[in-house]
Amino acid sequence: MVDKEEVKQKVDDIKSSASDKKDDVSDSISEMKDDAMDKKDEIQEEVGKSKIKAEKLLNDIMNTIKVKQVEVGKTLSDYTLFQKPLADIIETNDSLIIKIDLPGVTKENIDIGIAGEIIDITVKFEEESEDENINYVQKERSYGETKRTLKLPSEIKVKEASAQFKDSVLTINLPKIEKKVHKIDIN
């Protein structure tokens, strides 16, 4: 026969053992959670440090690019301070007007070509005769042929375009094509 006391004792031992195991598992879970939190904090700290380093590197790169861009711009401007010939484009309701300064040029040395929304202006600047007794200290004026291509902001009536050359200023009048709005009937 089974002794009730023995069974009760075994059940109590099992309960006690299970309770101890439960406590051990709970302690292990708590330790794992603490370790995970510590790892999470370490990872976040490392990510923060990496992020700061990356931002600093990116800022350094951007600053270097800005400085180099200014230097390159200055260098390029030494060669192309102005695109010759200088031009103003004026837009009115019905036309575009281009004004170009061409000192020392005759109208025979000017060629204008228009295609679509592009206008090409070719100018030949005559070089003054070189006297062997002249010693230039500085020589900046352009000589030779130069071409300026301008993209127009709207379509023009090419056949109605006109040009005037007066007091070293070329004025080109380009009548714009009216954009007609097509009305659509709604059914």
C-alpha cells in the first residue's frame, strides 16, 4: 500500500523543486533582460558615437566641397569672367528684346542665327594693328571671333525678328508667338 505521507512528501518535494526551478528561470530571465538592456545601451551609445562621427565627416566633406567650389569658381572666372558678348534679355508681353554691347565692332562683323528657341550671335572683334614699339603692361580686351548662344524663354516669330546696331549696341527684337488656349467643351 502507498503511504499517504510519503506521497505527500514527494508532492511537496516536487512542488518545492518546481518552485526553485521557477525562481531560477525567473532569475535567469531577469539577468538576460538586464544583459539585453546593457547591450542595448552600449549599442545605442556606439550608434550615437558613429552617427556623430559620420555627421562630422559629412560636414567636413561638404565644407571642403564648398571651399573647393569657390576656388574653382574663382579660377574659372579668371578665364570666363564674362561670356562675350555681354547680353541682356528683356521680356515684354508680346516680344523679347536682346541688347548686346559690342564696342569696336562694325555691323558687317555680326552674324545672327535663330533656330527654334535658340539664338546664336557670332561677332568678330578686329585686332588693332600691332606696332612693334608698343609694350603692353596689361591686355584684357578680346580679339577674334566669339559666339554666344542664348536659350530663349519662349517661342518667337522667326520671320518677324529684327535687329538694329547703333552706338555699339546691338538690339534684337523677337516677337513672341502667342500661346493660344484651346477651350474644351464639357459633355
